[in-house]
Amino acid sequence: MSKICILDYTKEELSSIIKPSFRAKQIYEWIYKKYVDSFQEMKNLPKDLIEELNDKYHLEPLKIATIEESRDGSKKYLFELNDGKTVESVLLPMKKEKYDEDGKLLSLTRYTICISSQVGCKIGCSFCLTGKSGFLRNLTAGEITSQVLMIKKDNNIAENRRVNIVFMGMGEPLDNLDNVQKAVKIFSDPFGLSISPRRQTISTSGLSSQIKKLGDMNLGILLAISLHAVDDKLREQLMPINKAYNIESIINAVKKFPVDTRKRVMFEYLVIKDLNDDIKSAKKLVKLLHGIKAKVNLIFFNPHSGIDYKRPNVKDVLSFQDYLIKHGVLCTIRESKGLDISAACGQLKDRKEKEL
């Protein structure tokens, strides 16, 4: 497509090319707060500016290709980009609506949206389908932000409704840091989606040098580390990237990362039966995280075709959690969602490609 996607610009960038500059704020509000689909709907813009925008820019970096909805309310989206490539996102209802005894609404549903940052992935984790299709390209800032925008539109989520964003879909966010940091700024802009950086989490497989760069940007976001193992031998088996960025380098980078005094660094730990679900591993994890304001999120491995790993027993995961908590490490177990749909990262994309 010869036209430029206007969603690729931060408000500051747009202000420098659209004159007078206050028009950038108006355009932002039309896109991110009023969810318009065309420049013609931007009623407070002059006709000549609308014509200019139509000539140079477009508003649709992607479209919905497929939606799968789970019994638990979660939705898996497959988005088609303008070059025909596809990426996935997930809408997760975390807390349901609450009503009092008279039927009065007390609180609305809280949502988390998991988004992709790349088409494919270079990391090649052995438990993930995304890496098996190889790396194709980085997503632009507009392709990243549009995932959230399209999901909010599709689910009639009002512009002032707060959602949490997790860069935990397809791809390694820190391998596309320039566009990811730009997306964070667009998300958090008060004239944009107005999502606080404290509600945005960047999950990384542990690119130590990029963790430092991200910290230096001081975006105010939360950091999550996909750890999944407590020794380099197993982690290299699960995540070949560990050969370049071993556990020690990751821990050293995390210790220097700026963390809000009210927040913690999240360590994602995918629990796989008979690999890393024993108390010996729990003991090593406690020692590894000593001195870090950390929170461990235990994740049940979600079985899918093409991967030989198995889902752990519930009692083993509970024992693992209990050991961590008793030894001073805040630990939660992520509720498994979407088990009745293509919930694992890359699973829906893989299935749809095989159908073609």
C-alpha cells in the first residue's frame, strides 16, 4: 500500500507534519477515542485537510481474519496485515461484572489484551509454535496499536474503559524495541488510548542488552521475564536464546531496571510436567531471585499438536507455589483460559495456514 498508515505516528510526530499542530490532537481523538473508520468522519477538520489526509494516509493497518471465542469469555483474534501476513492477539476477561443484591452494577469487567510485536519470531523456544514458522518481519507501531484498537471496537469497550496490555503475543518485543516503545507512547497518550504505562507490561525472553536499553528509556512500563528454568542447561533446551543471554546476564540486567516502588518485576515460569515442576527447582528459583523485588507467575503448559511437552499435575504446581510463598517470594498461578480454542501462541495462525 503506497499510502502511509497514520497510526504509525506518535502525537508529537503527527504535530510536526500536520499544520496547524493542534489538528494532530483532533485526529488522535477521532481515531483512538471515537473509533472512526475514515477521515470523512472527522467532522471538525476542514475539507482541504481531509482531502490531504485521504491522499497521503490510511487508517487500516490490519483487519480481523478470524475470531475464536472460549466458553470462559476469552477471545483469540487472527489479524491479517496489508501484506497478507497474519498475527494473533487475545482478549482476556480477568474479572467479571459485579452486581449488588438489587441488581445494581458495582464494577465492570476488567480486560487484559495480549498483543503481538512481530510476524513470527527469531527466538525459537521449543514449547512455542510461533518460532517454528520462522521470523518474517517486525510489526510497525501502527500494526501493534491497531490490535488493541480493533479489539476495543469489536467488543464495544468504551474509550474511557481501562484495559491492561501485555506485549506477550507473537514475537520478541525487545527485538523490535523502536516500534514497541513508540506503541507504548501512543497507548499512553491522553489524546490516544490513554492507557497508563503502569498498565502496560513488556514480556521478554531475556535479551539482557535490550533490557538495559528499555530501562534507559524509562517508559514507566512493567517488565516480565520469561524465565521458565532455573539452570542454563534446561533453559537452553527450552529457549536457545539462553546461549547468548544466560540466566546470570538476565538477573544482572533486571537488578538495574527501574521499577516503580509499588510494582515488581514479573518472572513468568511455564510449568512443564517432569521438567521443571519439582521442589528442587523451586528452591533454586528462590535463591536466584534473592535481592529482587519479584513476583513469580506460574503458568500451566497448554498442550498443543506438534509439541511433546505435557501439562503438569495441579498438586505439583500448588506445591511449587507453596514453597515459594513460604520462602518470601510472591507467587501466583495464572488461570488457564481458552483451553477449548486455539489459545497457545501461534496455534490459531498455524491451524489456519494448514487449512489453506
